[in-house]
Amino acid sequence: MSKPSPTRTTAKATGPAGISDRRTLRANARKRIEDGAVTPTYSADRTAVVKLLNDALATEWVCVLRYYRHYYMAKGMLADAVKAEFLEHAQQEQAHAGMLAERIVQLGGEPDFDPDTLTARSHAEYKEGGNLRDMVRENLVAERIAIDSYREMINFVGDKDTTTKRILEHILAQEEEHADDFADMLEGWIGE
Ligand SMILES: [Fe+2]
Ligand SMILES: [Fe+2]
């Protein structure tokens, strides 16, 4: 009786913990192919993640609208410098909304752009602000809300969905820059 060859035994042995063999990978990939990027090993709560991303999407759009309002309404001695900042932030928030919508679709969800429910679903508020300084202060508050909510989402998603986590981390870093821009402006503010 011949013994199994050592080579065959090694090939059949299981690999490092958490690493599937080729056959398992191939079989899993053929299950529910209509789910696209979402494979059977996706371990986050997909419904909850999509809901969080949609809340963040609503927040981003409320911020886009608030920044545009402020951009067009800004008046006064410092208006030119501040307007440039408002416009840049409006465009960056819109880009964030795009990243979130794209990820929602990849996860099999639907991005909710319904304007009727936008402000109710947003974390940040749409505050018009009475003067330039008010506008800057309201934007700083909104950015600080966004920072906290993105940080919570990152903790929730954790390492179960690293792509979503990476997107959220990228956005969080920009919201921190936005908040810092306004904190700097307020620090040296002269006049009303
Ligand atoms: Fe944003
Ligand atoms: Fe921001």
C-alpha cells in the first residue's frame, strides 16, 4: 500500500487562518453573482451601512446648499476671501456626496436624493446666517457635526467593510480641514 505523497498532503492542508483555498474562492464567487461587489464574505450589516451612508449623503447635500447660499450672499470687507472658501467647500461637499452615492450603489442600495426629506435626514442644519461672521460660525458648527458623525460611522463599520471605512476616513480628513479653515478665520476676525 502506497502512502499519500508528502507533496499532495501539503497541497490539501489548510492555509493560514482566514485564507480560503482556491476551490472555496471560486465557489463563493459564483453564488449570487447579481450582488456584484458584495460577496458572501461581506460581514458588515449591509442595510445599516447603506442607511448610514444615506444619512451622510443628505448631510453633504444640505452642506452644499448652505455653502452656495453663503457664497452668493457674502458681503463686506472680508467677503472675497471667505467667498472663495465657501465655494471650494461647496464643491468638495458635492464630491463627498458623489463618493457616498457610488458606494451605496456598490452595496446594492439606492442613494436617496429626495429633496422633500433632505433636511430632516441631514445631521447638519441649513442655517442662513445674518452676516458674514455668522455664516462662518454656522459652517464651523456644521463641520464639527460632520466630523463627529463620520467618526462614529468609521467606528461602526470598523474592519468589516474596509472600502467604506476608507471612503469615510478620506471624507473625515477633509471635514477636519474645513473646520480648521473656519476656526482660523474666526480667530483673527475684526469687526462684525
Ligand atoms: Fe463633506
Ligand atoms: Fe465640510
